Amino acid sequence: MNWLIEEGIGETRGLLVEGERVLAAKLMWPGELAAGARATGRLTAKLKGTRRGVAQLDGGIEALVDHLPPQVTEGQSLDLVITRAALAERGRLKRAQARVAGADAPSPAPGWPEGRIVRRFPADLWDEVWHAASSGSIAFPNGEILVSVTPAMTVIDIDGIGAPREVALAAVPAIAQALAWFDLGGNIGIDFPTLATKEDRRAVDAALEAALGAFPHERTAMNGFGFVQIVARLTGPSLLHRFATARLGMAARMALRRAELAADAGGRGRVLQLAVHPALKAKLKEAWLAELARRTGREVRVSADPGLAIEAAHAQLVDA
């Protein structure tokens, strides 16, 4: 079991792999400060009556700073450790969170794992995770879970055929899979089918306890309406957050990956032809396309096809 890191165009991808099975996934875009990263910033505001303030980092972004030492004053330069990356939500951006390096505060969870850099992940593993996050769903026997993000929490709904107890128990492995595949954190609500007896609710609680043993969290017991709340450390945007706020950006980066794969497959064509939805074509930065040409050693041509879905970019090698 080890982390594999794929350095893509416009993003870095990570998969925790055991054999041919994905256990967890992470994603980072250039310029983002992951949890655990060091930064320097100037304290622009100190919130009265608290140990919190706002700092402008050297890169120009703002961060909320917690556990400020009492002697720190506004205008002072600080060495900081990022505890949570900035988080985009519909209509707003939550600032990154940080603490003063060396301050008496809990250590941040590492936001990006150490792993082995590979040219490509084993076949189809990233596609499987990506499509599951794109749809916000994972299937289980006779049902599926549907995962969606809101400003307040991530909500997991369970839809299945059969007796409520059996559906709830069958959904537990898919829930554990979603938490790790989608890199979820923060407040997470799970809406199980309503279970009539305490015995049934205790059985599902026990199954969750076993399935989430390696997932650091706190959890409530299931209430009479089948609802369970999980609280886990949030270190940055989940894959679901990215799809909710930047679906075109996610699809554009995936289109570039498919183009690289098409070139890797070989062929005599001297031109790499990438067909995308018109809305996606506008998201493909010139620098990204130049990097694609450099990596593949081929001329890159992009065509717009309104008949393609946003997620269905297609690439092939063709003659000039």
C-alpha cells in the first residue's frame, strides 16, 4: 500500500493504491497552499478579544490566523503554517487558515502525502475515481449512495432496494469508500433509511465503527430518523467541492490527461487532435496546450464539438 503521484498538466493527482485497488485519492492545483505548507505573511488585522487575525500572505492571498501569540501586533511579519487550504463555495471563497509557526497550537494534518511519482497511474484507476466524484455517487449491491456538498455540510443520501436494515448495512462500505476517494472532511451528514428498532440502529453504528476505523473522525450515534453526523478535519477542497464550483476546470484538466494518454498509446499521426465541448475549449489555457505539445512531441489541435458532453472530451492522433 503506497501513494502514487501523477504530475498532470494543471494539477497534481495522488492515489493510495493497494494492488489494483484505490483506497484514497487527493488532488491539488498549482498555486494552492496545502495544509502543512509554510508561508510568510503580514498581519493586517487582529480581532479584538480573540487570538485570531487576518494575514496577507506573500503570494497576495489572505489567510485567517489562529492561536496568535499575545505580543503579536498588526503590521508584523509572521512565519505561518497552513492548516486548511482556501475553499471555494458557490458565491464565495473561504480564506485559507493558518497558525504561527512554533505557536502553541495543534499541528496541522498533512494535506499532501509523500509518495512515488509515476508517469501514469495503473490503467483506469484515476478515471474510476474521477467519474465517481463527477457523478457524486458510488454503487453498492441493490443501491447507491449520492453525495453532495452544501455550504453547511457534505450530505450522503442512501438509495436502495430491500429492507431498511439490509440497505443501510450494504451502504456502509460505499460510505467509507466515498470518504477516502473524495477526500472528504468537515461536517458530513449521512441520511440512512429510517430504522424502527434500536437493535437495527446499533448494528449500523457498529458497522460504521468497523468500516471507519482508519478514518480520523468523531461521530454521533444514529438517531431515530436514521441520521448520523461525522466531523473530520478539513484540510482543503474535496473532489466534490471542485466539481461543484469548478466543473469546467476539472473537465478541462481531464481532457488534457486523455490527450496525453492518446499520445502514449502510440501511432504514426503527427497531430494530436483534441475534441471538446465549446464551453470547455475556452477553459484550455495556452500554457497548458503548449505543455501538452511539449510532453507529447506533437502539434496540438483543439476542435469544438457541441455534441460532446462536458466530461466526454476525445483525443486521437491524426495525420497532418
